[in-house]
Amino acid sequence: MSFLLLCLLFLTLGFISGQKLKMAKKLTRRISESILFFILISLGYKVGSNREILNSLNSLGLQALVICLAGVLGSIFAVWLYLSRRKSSDH
Amino acid sequence: MTIKIIGLTFLGGVLGYFFPNFSNAIDPIVSVALLLMLFFVGLDFGQDRTLYEHIKKEGPSLLIFPVLIALGSLGGSIIAGMFLPITILESVTVGSAFGWYSLSGPLLSKMVSEPLGTIAFLANLMRELLTFLLVPLLAKVRLDKNGVKALTFSPAGATSMDVTLGVIHKATETKTAIAAFISGAVLSMLAPILLQFFISLMI
């Protein structure tokens, strides 16, 4: 939970700095994109280096995959339903 | 972009598989990288002069999205539970973490059982990884021309306030990134509450 507060703090710090100093939008996007790519490699590394995760993939992994897909599809469906109904009521 | 995401994650996986020596260092490094990324995303938010007005005007209406995302996830995992060896209650508990694997995995391992903790860890980790793949694709769907592209962050769940915010920010525009952050923050607060509630029904 405290990490969430830290996240909020850094976002706010960035927000305040953004209002004070002018920095090229392209540059800020470039930097956050580079960090994103680094995070992706790290996440992959975390999974690849953890033998426990790799070993449990076949047994419990399938159940996990089903729940993951069901949750993701459910969320997409709920938002899609809302957006498409709102769109049709606009006209 | 999806190719790049798969490629980089896969590259990381291969590196991790053959050189696992740094696995203990990776968590603090990712945390620092995340905070840095959030700082720069915030910097981008801060430079948008119209943003404050936008949040003031549309802020409350953005709260509908985390509610819909939560209901969709819970509904989906209830349906999944009907077809799985685990109970429906166990399945919906796993689904109620909304992608927060570092919370749900250890919590369920400790409070309920090791296998359920492992399923929760894997399912929510998969959700986070799948989100990286889906965001660029969902960003192309034109549902609401002027509105927030809420479809892009609906698979993200709680992760759209930190880990997946970067990819959402990159695939869409500032307005959607703000909505994604708000949605992720709400779901991050909701996940521990729901987890505690479902666990209390089990034990």
C-alpha cells in the first residue's frame, strides 16, 4: 500500500515540475518510453529467472490463464458495452 | 509496437533463464524505474495547460470506468470458476486482484493455500503481461471519437496506475493516460478490500 502512495507522490512531483519548467514534450515521452522498455525487459527477466514460476506453469498455469482471460475479457466487455451504448444514445 | 513489447519481454525472459544471478536485485531496480517513469509521465501531465480544467469537468465521470472494469473482472472470473477444478469463490478471489500479482500471490499463499496463491500470482502476472500486448491493439478501436479511450486500459486493472501506465500513455494521449491512472488507483484501493472480503468467506 505504501508503494502506491510513493507512486502518487512521484506522479505529483512530476506534475508540479511540469508546470514549473518547460521541457520538450518529445523528450519527456522519449525518456518515459525508454524506461518502459527497460521495465519490460526486467519483467521478462523476473519470470525467466524464476524456476518456481516456470515449473508451476504447466500444472496450475492453465487454470491461471483461464481466470486471466476471463477477467480481461469481462472488463473489456463491460467497458465496451458502456461506451457503445453511450455512443448510440448521443445520436 | 506489440512486436517490440513481445520482443523485449521475451529477451528479458531469455536473459533471466540463462543468467538468473541478478534475480534478487530486479525488484528494487524495477521499483526505482517505475517511480522514475511515473515522474516523467507526471511531467507530461503537468505541461498540459488544459488538463486541470479537463479533470475538473470530467473527473467524476471517469470513475465509472474502474467500476465497470471491476464488475467485468469479477463476472468473468465467476464464469471461469464454473469450468475449473477450483471453486467459484476461489476463482473470483483470484480475479478480484485486478492484476496485482505481488499482493494476491503471497496473500493467498499465506491465508488460504499454496496452490491458490500460485494461481493468483500467475493469473495476475499474465494479466499484466497480456495488457502490454492488448493496449496497442485496443488503442486502434474507434468507439468514442472525442472521449477517453477507456478500452485501452480495461485489461490493465490495478496496473494502469503504475506498470502499464507507460504503454497506455505511449499508445494513446494525455487525457486517456489520466483516466487510466485514476482507474488504476481506484482498483488498487479496491483489490485489497475485496481480497480480504473473499478470503474471510473462505476461512
